Amino acid sequence: MPRAPRSRIEVDAASLLPFPPHGASRLPWVDVVNYNLELRDGRRYVGDRASKRAFFAHLDHWRGIAREHGGDPFGDTASDAIGRKVLVEQWQQGSPEAATTIELAVDAFAADLAEVVQRYLRKAWKGVRTIVVGGGFRRGALGERVIAQARLRLAEAGVEVDLVPIRDDPDEAGLLGSAYLLPEWVMASCGAFLAIDIGGTNVRCGIVRVRAAKSGRLGRPEVVQAKRWRHDDDHPHREDLVAEIVDMLGALATGKKARALGLAPFVGVGCPGRIRPDGGIDRGTQNLPGDWFHLRFHLPDKLRTGLPTIAGRDSVVMLHNDAVVQGLSQLHWLRDEDQWGVLTIGTGLGNARFARRA
């Protein structure tokens, strides 16, 4: 007979401790006003216009026109298989045809990003004056060019918002933000913890070191060791993906770095989707393999039971939306901001809005 779904009390060690619930709107350092918004433009989600897929669609469009008028500078290679490094090289040092094709795609994508920002500001982000752009697409010259162009388009339209690249490396921001999921007294009592950033293309796991600043408050976290798996290349099933994450975490937890730092029995997880207080996922995981919002699938519990004990204890696993976690990483940099938003451009477009408490 199938086992009944776990109750919220049974489901995770976190429910027994004085920590925020999974996907909490009120965190120890800041309030999450909203996240994982699914604004629509007719039958289409607004965010689809500012995803990595949307950029490649623009590139395909201009490659098609080039093909009709002299030849596609990239030949038969699919746009999403060209690779960021090659795109940047061709944009900066390639033939005029290749550079122009990429530049036109950048221009079109920047215009779409600016329009998406305006929709968020009108619908759910009124009063936000700073928007941080993270995600894998932000990394490197192309991403920064898109953000700069979108910022100027917003200024031209009279929209008063500062659109800026995320300050930390996007690969690290999705790990660093987990430091702010826990109360200050918890972070002050440990040297480091494990963090996971689950994306539609990659999974990253790392050890995050935390240190108290001179003021006695939490200092800037630091990723001291990390592992990455580009799971999109392997097309794993959901259970295979989770099993590999457990293996990556286990290798980190039993390594020399972890022993030297005094690893705490805590794992912070950033994952796409709308996170329920019990650690289940309601929706928004369409870019991940398999069914992640089934009632019988509970990611925090699978991670906790798969991991070795740390400091003689089972780990507390805390799950939140990946865009929320990336946005939390900016707490160190946005000390003077009362509120801000984050957009993460990756396989899809993540979003979150924050308000700092007095």
C-alpha cells in the first residue's frame, strides 16, 4: 500500500528547530515580498521574453536573414550549441558578419529585457529602484552588454530604475545567498555550511564559509570549494539528478576543507519553483527533469537522508527559490537599499523582490 504523504511536522528536521520554514517570506535579515511571479502577456509568460532561450531565438532570427543574404557566419551549428566563449570571440574579434549578427541579437534581447522590467515595475514591483540581474547569462561581456543596453533603454523611456549586474560571480551567488536563510546566532556559531544551486542546465554544490564582521554581525560569506555538473548534457531522470547532488555534497562534506573549517550540519538549497512551507514544490520546475512537485517527492528529506552525518548530527536542509537565494547574496552590497528586485536570466527567468526591515 503506498505510503501517505508526510505531514509538515514529520517531513524535516527544520520543522523542529527555531528556523524559518522552507520558502519563507519573512527571513532573519529581510522580507521576501514576492517571487516566482508568473506575469502573462496574453497566453505567454512575460518572463519567457528575457530567458536564455529568447536570446538564442533572436540569434536564430538574424542568422536566418544572414543566410538569405550571403550566408550564415556560424554555418550549421545550432545557436544554443555555439557556446558563450565562442560567441564572445566572434562578437569581439570575428568577421563583420558574425559580429553584426550577434550585435543585432543583443540589441533585440536588451529591448525585450527592458520591456519585461517595465512590466514587473508596473504590476508587482512598484517603488523598486534597484534591480540586480543574475543567472548564467549575466556572466561575461555579452551579458553585461545586454544589461547596459537595457538600462539605457529604460532611462530613455523615463523609467527611474538602476539595472545592474549581480556583484558576485553568478555561479557563486546562488550558493552565497543561503547564508542569509538562517538566523544570525546560528551563522555566528559555525564556520561553514553546504549549499546547493539547482538550475535548468547546471547544478552547483559548494562549501560556504561564514565569518563575523568587526561589528559582530555576519560578514561577507565566501565560497571556498565548489563542484558543478552540467546535467543538461546527460538528460538524467529526477532521481538520478538528486542522487548525483547527494554524491557531490557527500564528497564535499567528508573532504579536507570541511574538516578544517568545522562544517555545520546545515544545507541551504536554491531551486526553481514556488516553495511550500513543508519543503514541497508547487510549480515552476518545468526546466528540471521529471516531476518535482509531486506530493510524494520531498527534496529536503531526500537530501537529508542521503547525506552522511555532520558533526555527529543529521543536517537541517532549508529550501528556497533559486532567484530568492541569488538576491539574498546582495545583502552585503545593498546596505543602503530599502528594497530591491532580482532577475535571473538562465534557462528561464527567475524573479524576486525584497524589502529590508528596519
